Amino acid sequence: MNSLVGRRGFLRSSAFSAAAVGLYANEGAGSRPAMSRTLVLDGNWIRLGCPAVKSPFTLVMLADTHLFRDDARGDPFRQFSGRMAKAYNQTRHFETREPTDPERGFEEALKAAADAKASLVVLAGDIVSFPSEAAVDWVLARLRASGLPWVYTAGNHDWHYEGMDGSLEELRSTWIGRHLSPLYQGTDPMMESREVNGVRILTLDNSTHEITARQLNWFREQVATGRPLVLCVHIPLYAPVRPLGFGCGHPDWGAQSDEGYELERRVRWRKGGHTETTLAFHREVFAAPNLLGVFAGHIHRASVDVVNGLPQCVTEANATGAFLRIECLPMS
């Protein structure tokens, strides 16, 4: 079953409900029936119900803040940060359409998380527009002042200095190590699991559009536990009839369709398309019987897809103040 809801429908609809039916077991999960779950959407408020949830809790997920703050530490990198430093200096609020900016959007999302007594804040990538130490320090100060627990996974802009030599994988590894590492709080940057009231919240880095063998094996291990799972990534997973922007697992992704590499001054996407590992990950996500939902950013447009009974929700950019409030609820 596939269902598509556009930006206006996502933001303005009174409710969207999807009950998961007819999932097939994957290689890592064995043959088990799918967990029953229901997703209801009101604006940017999601209620995700499942009998396996022990007691109610709230997640707040945000992505694409695109903070551009910098200081003298960024002087040696101006030739690489210049375009993105000017990309999101002023925006319009996703609800009121009044002028706003990325820093205000981030602070509003944290306040909403505090007001909702969120059990976890998920930072799902592109929190900064380039790996600025000043921006990372600003984020850390506000996260620590909030007292809220958080988990972070990188987006493609977080570690990318445009025009700098190196493969996507090399640049990601370099700038995670040099500037972004405090955001991970000592956890594995490529994948992390946090358990909240019996539900495992998974964050997985797909910011190069590809999945590694280590990540795939880890995901299989999570599915094999039988625990209810929620998956958060930066780049949405391909859904049928979606354009190339839904690129993780898209059959047309690759060097032949990469129209952005010159503008972004980066290495062109892989010749020959996705690796078999990435394609296997895509298949297994949409066949995982205990996965309750996928949540992503990157596109800067809110949307919902349901593929094989599994809902995937994309948030509008936090640069406009947007975020997702996800309430996980017991369901009889």
C-alpha cells in the first residue's frame, strides 16, 4: 500500500491514519507477523500507537536547521563555506509565514520539547550548514541548558566544506572527528540505539546516500531483537513514484542523475548507482516486522508515505521553526 500526502496536506490535515498490514519478514528478522501500529497526524503532531509500547512518551525530531554562525576559527575555510553561509540567514516560519531565522527555529523546537516533557530530542542532520565550530558550540550550549536528552546523526551539509578535496566518506570521517564529535556524546557516529519505555529509537547516518555493511548488519541485529523500533535518518528512503530527492535506495540514483555535484562542489555520486548493501538495507527496512516508522529530513518539505504498511514521515526544515512532535502510545 502506498499513500502520498503533500506539504500542505501534511501541515493542514486534521488526521492521517495508517494501520500496518501485510508486512513480509526479511532475511535478518525471520518469519514473524508484523507488529500492529497506527499513525495519526495532526499538523506536525504525530501519534504513533502500538501494543508493544509500555507507557506513553514523546520524541521531538528536528532536521535542517542550517545554522550559519561562524567565528575566527572558520577563517581558514571561508573559500569552502561561503555559499552555505548565506543560504538560510532569514526564513519564513512554517506556520505563521512571518520572518524568522535558523537560531530562533532551533530554540523554539527545544522549548516545545521541554513543554512536552520529551523523553528524547532527535537531531536528524543538517543542523549546521557546514562544520562550523562556533555553530556546534552554540548548539551544545542550548542543548545542555535545556536539560533534555538528545541523540544526533549527521546530514550531508553538517560535514561538507564545498570544494574541499576528498571523497564523501573521507570528508564525513574527517569533520565528524574534528568538529562535530561533541554532538555524539561519545556514541558511534554511524548508528546509535536509545531505548525509551520499551521502544528502541535508532539513528543511522545515511548522509552520503549510502549504507555500509557494518550499518546493515547492525540494523539486522536490531530487527532480530523483536523489540519495537523507530528509525531516524537524514535522507528519506525511496518510496515508489517519489522523485530522485528521495534518494536512499532510489533506483535512478547515481552519477548519471547527479545534477548537484557542480553547485555543491563535491565528488559525483557513485557510477553504477547504489551498492547492493544500500539496496538490501532499503528492502529490509520496508520488510522489518517490528519497525513502527521511519522519520527523516533533508527534503525541506513535509510529507508522509506508506510503503508496504510502514509509514515514513519527513519534517519541514527547522530553519523555518518546524519540527515533529511524536507521541508513542500504548494501543490495545
